[in-house]
Amino acid sequence: MSYKKSRARVTFEANASALLRLSRFASLKKNGFSYDHQNLIFQSAVFRVCAAIEEYLKTFSEDLFFSYTSQGAKLADIPSNIRAATLLNRQSEIFKSYILSGDEVATLKKLQPSANTFHVCFDDDLLVKQIGKGDILGTKKYPSLKNLKIIYNRLGITDIMTEAHKRGKKDYTSRHESFLSVREAISHQLPPPLTFQDVDRHFSNLVELLNQFDRISYSHISKISKSKFWPS
């Protein structure tokens, strides 16, 4: 099966396109927006497109797990890092509780080989509820460079930005850092003045970056799990 955009990418691009159209409309002198009104709209567009990236990550992880479960994937079909991350998360809570309470009896009961904690290890079992859609994203949905690396490493892609650089032959890291610096200034500081050209440039960079993410993920999922599980 050849690459097809994920549903998450299609939705992201539609949202980004709608925000860009609104920004372009506000930038035209004939439409009568003051400079201050234009800036409010441009800043809002930047803020909302960041939320659209978060939604892309959320939708992609949910759709991927729906595809796995609805098509009868076995645990052996799931990227091993997701399974390992799930095991880590389950055990972390157990050991945190043990450190606080010192209750060895309760801890050993939870760590029995037959306990739910270890069900993720059984290759031949069908994926049911051993792993959840939240085990990819967790609390890392804000698209910082650090969070993006963590999220995609859970899929088994060691360094998503390095892979994007190789494929696109561009420095996506600097471009994404530039976008995030504007987004964070809008959230926490005196917002910087923006032009439509600024918005257009950032949006173009983000659409291109998520194109790379989607294609890299497709290649990886197809190799590890089979292309039929791709959430298009």
C-alpha cells in the first residue's frame, strides 16, 4: 500500500488552511482592519494552529490504536517501545506506591507474572486493553521539541526531527523553535507584532513538518506493524 495521509494530517491541514484564510482576509487593507485588530487575529491564528498540532498528535494516536484493535492486531504487531513505555508506566506507579507505603505484600501481589502489569509482554495475545491510546501521548501533547522526541520515540522513531531533516533536507528544528518562541511569547509575555507574511511562513513550515512526521510514521508503522494498520 502506498502512502496516504492520515486522518489526523487531513484534519490538521484543513484547520491550518482555514486559519490562514482568516489571517489573509484580515491583512487586506480593503477589509478595514486596524493594525491592532490584525495583530490580534494573527496572534490568535498562531495560538490556534499550535492547538491544531496537539490535536494532530492526539487524533493520530487514537486512530492508530483503533486501527490496531479493530483489525485484530497482536501485541507482537505493536512497536516494542510502546509496550516498554506501558510497562514502565505501570511499574512506576507500583514502585512509587511501595516507596511511600513500604507495603511489600501489596507490591508483590501487583508484580506477580500473572498480574495485568505484565500482560503487555505476551506477543501472541490480541491487543485489547493491555495498552491504551494514552500510552503514546501521555502528558506530552504540547509540541515542544523535547515532547515530540519522546512521543515519537515511543513509536520506535528514535529522533523524529533528525529523520525529518534527512527527508526534507531542511533545518526543521530551527523553524519549529522560531514558531514556538512566538507562541510562548503570546501566552506568557507581551505578544510580538506580527504580519501576515510571518503567519504564512510559520504555517507553511508547520504543514511541511507534519507532512514529514506523517510520512516517517507511515514508513515506520508499515515496517513494524504492516501498512494495513495505518490510520488513513
